[in-house]
Amino acid sequence: MSYKNNTAVSQLFELLECRYALRVLWALKDGHPQTFRLLQDSVGGVTPNTLNTRLKDLRGAGLIDHGGSGYALTKTGLDLLKRLNDLQAFSNKWAAAQAKLADAATR
């Protein structure tokens, strides 16, 4: 991987590693806009200040936008979540394998 590609991946990971960033994106994955209050409830446990900061970051990155109905994913945000959907299948397999390892270790 070239340095330029590595830098782009690092920048994306840095954004997504911010607390609640992935949760905000995941809460919007169904395609329905959400108001600030509804999004706060969907994400759970996030303070208004932190949510405001995260929304600002994600809007600045072009992953979400705010319209008359609330916050929603942009085309870029939808593309990212489509790619992250593979993580769901992977995480299910990984969790099952971890459970088998833990089970085997207790025997």
C-alpha cells in the first residue's frame, strides 16, 4: 500500500475511532433522517455536547448532512456503510470462534 493510500486509511480510521462516530453512522444506516433528539436516543449514552461535536466532524467529512427532516447519510456515508456491512458478517463469525475458544479453554 502506498504512503498516500495509507494516509487516507489512517485519516478515515482516526475519524471513525472518535467516540460515538460509528454509532451515529450506524443509527442512520436505515436511510431515514433523524432529529438530534432521536439520534441521541438511538446512539444511547451520548451527551448533547459530544453528539454535537461528532455530528460536526461527520458533516465536515461529508458522511452526513442535515436537512429539513434531520440528519441523514450522504452518498459517501451510504457507500462507507455499505462497505462496513461486511463487518457484521465477519464479527458474527469472529464472535462464534471466540466463544468456541473460551469454551475449549474452560474444559
